[in-house]
Amino acid sequence: MGSNGKSNSFLLRISAILLLIPAFTQAQLVVTQQSPASLVQNVLIGSGVTVSNITSSGSSTMFGRFDGTNSNIGIGSGMIMSTGRIQDSPGPNDALNAGEDLGVSGNSQIEQLLSGNPPSKDAAVIKFDFICESDKVQFNYVFASEEYPEFVGTEFNDAFAFFIQGPGISGIQNIALIPGTTQPVAINNVNAGSFSSYFVNNNNGSTVQFDGFTKPFVAQANVIPCQTYTITLVITDISDGIYDSAVFLESASFSSPEVTIEQKISYLEGTDQLFENCGYNTIILKRTGPTNEALTIYLENSGSATYGIDYTSFPSSVTFAPGQNQLSFNIQAFGDVINEPGGETVSVIYRDTGCTNIEIKRVDFFIYDPPPLIGVDAGQDVSLICPNLPVLLNAQVNGGVPPYTITWLGQTVGNPITVYPDSSTYYSVQVTDQCGSTVKDSMLANIPNYVKLRLYTSNDTNICRGTKAQLKSLATGGKQPLVYSWVDDSSISLLNRFVTPLVSTQYTVSVKDSCGVQRSRTISVNVDSVKALFSVNYIDQSVIQFNDLSYDEVVQWQWDFGDGSDVSNEKNPIYAYPDTGSFIVELIVKNSIGCKDTISNPLKSYPPFSFYIPNAFTPDGDGLNDSFSGLGEGFVSFEMFIYNRWGEEIFHSEDYSEKWGTGVRGILDRIPIDVYAYKIILTKPTLDRQQFIGRITVVR
């Protein structure tokens, strides 16, 4: 695709841009324009490196510093170089073609680096000399571009390089390489389809404008310490000047490995004073840069204090193991009987061989005589008229080594604190200083002639619904007079009361004395109940299975079958009635605390089943055999259908007492002489259904 093709692609996609503009409210990348020389000296360069002869080319709008703390760029802060204006870099990513052609010339070194020597435009270049204290140089970076993803694999292969040259390096080498390869980092080399694990798709990203960027990479090279090298940082557009790209370089990451030394007194941050027989000083050695090889450094001691006598001896050499970037050791000061009010000095020294002279790195501290013994005064005893009045606890501490840890035992940590004693109370304070010395003292908050107010009540109770519960309360101590009250009914001031709740209820009683001290307790009255319920199943006409359906928590049953027989205590009894008839069955149930309920239901004991059906009748109104139906007993429901010879239903009844043919003479004469069909359905008490089908003849 040529330049025209890229323009056409832009025109086709411009209408979609508005669809990519959500209302972003997140924090963004922050950029600030700054001169290249200032960026190198004050932002990029870290420890172990000295720079000089800084030059640059490109528009001033191409260079600046960035804060990526609240973005997804992958680097917290540093310097940015762009093929466009750095101010176009912050998000949201609401455009597919961010950037512009600044009309700045390209870079021939980049063109030679890429196959085919494509033309370059808008090159941002910074070049400087540097000297390393060690045998390595390294820095961290991220490459970002608007060319992602639509122009991957085209001639618009925006690229950048870090060209280094100097002693021991053959010619000019690019150290901006894909890890583990010799391939330069560029649009066509790192993308969603090539080395995708290093690529970040920033489509619709909220903090950075670029459509895509790499994960953080490390550029590094082996160098000869104290020799001068030249590095050229270049980023450029390829084939055209639109759709900008940028490289982000991490602050202070352009560094050469070195060892630093620092100290930390155990009991006070930032101090350089160590007391005899108190605490320790931690000497911390840190190694920067690559740690793949072991490194040994040598230490010296100096000062007015005697090594190994006034303080612990420390090693004359320490070795960083491969992969280790920090080690430490502790120095303690020994006590002696010599009074040294001005203190003694101690120095731990590391002589770092620099490029022009030996750089002395050191920490210095003082050893002082032991501090005065720590003491604490808890304060004077106090007397109170009533409990729960405020008392200020404010211990006075002297001696020892501050800061102190002050704890009023049984209270929150801190001093002073305010307490509210409810009876005469001793308050003890414990103080520990930074030497680990601990002292205690106490004071009395006295409430004379006052006994702590206590309230006693009856226990929680269970009752049956509809019965009463007695609630009891009694207070002791306090300052008379005492006033009782119940939360649910403020008009009641009795110690004891009766209640009849319909549901489980909590009753809270309070007592207050003349000092305003109040105590409350709650009594739970759990209301229990049981519900009697049962069903029946006929095993045959007079043998019945009784099924208990009662609830809740039934433990006792009493069945009265209504025929004068003995009661049953079974849960689900079976009873055979010796005679037929109607009976009232009563069930009484009880739960575990004696709550009971009763239910009574009628039922029938049926005779043995029998049924007779005639085969003819004479509906002539003479009172003899005028109607048709069956005759029997031992069933609970009846249904009869009459059909003519064409199968049409001419009579239907569900009433056993209703017969076909019952009526005045005129109606009866209308039943023609013929043979009819009948169907009679009977239901037995056991719910079995019996069906009778036959013919009935009407005669005159």
C-alpha cells in the first residue's frame, strides 16, 4: 500500500472515529516538553555513568518527560521521544490516526538498518558520549506507535534504534533488539502476529493515545570501564510522516552497575547516633545493574572508636552471589565504664575504583554512652463521686532512648488517654524505650463507698401460646435511689411483671442509679405452639389408616376414635371399627414443653360393599317399579348415565337418591318403550372405582 492507499484507508475509517470516543474519566499519561540536554542529564542518566557532548536534532516538540504512573504504558516515568508532538501522546485512544507530518528530515542510519532502505521522515535524534564505571551499560524502554495494527506488514514500518560505538565494539551496533534475537524492534517485527507476547493492543485504551506498544524492554551492551562511548537514540517515521510513533525511556535507567552503601539505626530513622548496649546499626550494601556474576568488594573501618572493642567487628570483604543485589550486616556498640560525653566516631568505608580517581563511599555514625535509665510516673491518684466520670491518664517519661512505646495495660496504646472507670480501679502503665528497657507504674481512680451497679434477671423461658411468663429483675450496688424501667412499656417500673406474648419476644429491663449509671439486661420469652392435623385412608370399608399431619415438634399423640373404644397413643394408628356408622374422631397432640392442640373430624364406617341393578322398569305412574336405579351400600359416591339406542345421553345424575323415571304421569308417558343402556360408576371408601354397564328395558 502506497501513500495514497494509506490516505484512502484513513478516509474510509474516519467515520468510525466518533464511535471510539467514550467518556473517559480515568487518569492519563502526563507529558511535559523539555530540552534534550536536560532530559539526558536530569531524567535519563542513573548511577555509574558520566555523560558529555549532548547533541540533538528534530523539532523541540518531539522531546519531553512523562509520568506514566496512572497509565498502562508499563514505565512509571522518564523521557519520551516522538516522531510527532509529544502532546499528542496522552489518552484516551480516541483516534485511529493521531499525529502529523512535522516536515523534519529522516535518518540514514535507520534506513540502512531496515531492509530495502525505505525513506524516513520526522526523525527525533539525541546523541551523547558516556563513560561507565563498570563493564556494562543498560536502560529500559517501551516503543509505541499509531501504525498498529492496520499497517503491520506494509512499508510504513516505523522504527527506532539505539546505536552505540566505541572501544571493543565492532563498528556501530544497534542495541534496541527483540530479546534473544538480533532483530531490531519495529512495527513489522513486534505486533499481534510476531513476538505477540511482547505486544500490548491498546485499542480503546483510556490513558495512552497510541494504538499499540511493546512490553518494557532492556537495552544493554558490554563496555570497557572508564572508556568513552557514543550512543545515538533515534526514532523515525518510515515512508510517510503521519501516524506518529514514540519511544519511552525509564528515568535513571541509563546506568552502569555500582555498589552503594547506607546505614539504618534500628531505633530512629535517619539518626547517626548509636548508644552503648542499645540497638544496632544496619549497614546496607546495594548492587545495581546485571547480577549474573559474583562480585566481591572490600571494606575498611575508621574513627575514634576502637574496632572490635567499642563495637562489633565487621567483615573486611563481602561477596554478592550471582543474582543477589543487596546484603547487609549489623554493628552493635559495647558498654564500657569510660565516660565519653562527646561520643566516639565510626566509619565504614568502601573504596570504589572510579575512572579518574578512587571514589570513597562511606557511612559515619557516633557511639554514645548508655542513656539515663528510663523512668515513668503514672500520675497522682484521683477520687471521684460517681463512676463513669472522665479521668485523664497522662504518664510522664524520662531517660532512656525515645521514641517510647507507652501502653496503659488493658487500654488502647497511646498516651495520654481518657478512661471512664465504673468502680475503683488501678491503672497501670508500661513504657519501653528503643533500647528495650521496660518500666511500669500505676495510679488509682478511687470511687469511695460506691459498689458497682449490677442487674440480675430471670433466665430466658419457653411458654405455650396463650399462657403467661413471669419476668423477674433485681439490682444490687449503685447509688440509691434506683429506678427500673422496661423498654417495651416505659410506664412499668416494677421489678417483676407477667407477660402473655403471642409470638417470641425479647423484653429489656433497665435500672439507673442516682449517678446516672445504667445497666440493662434482656430476657427472651420464646412462644411455642403445636397444631393438630390429620388425614385418613380407608384400607377397606371399616378399617381406617389415620395419618398424623400435626406440627411443630410433636412428641405425644392421643386418638379417640369416637366409638367408646380405648384411646391410642400411636402416631399413625390403624383402627377397625366393629360396627358401621358415623363417628367423631378426636386427636390431641403435645410438644416437648407441654403445649397441646386438639382437632375433631367426623368420619363414617361403611358396611361391606354390595350393589343390585334391575333389568327392566315400568314408568307408568302406578307407584310400582316406576323408576330405575341401582340399590346397594358401602360406597361414598354415585354417578349414573342413561343412553338411547343411538348412544345419546338422555339422563345423568350424581345423586344416589335421584332415579330415572321419577316424575308426573305426563312426563313418564314420554319415555318410549325400548331397550336403553346404562353406566353406573361407584366410588368405595378406599377410593377404588367400580363401573357397571348394562341394558335396561322400558315396558308398559
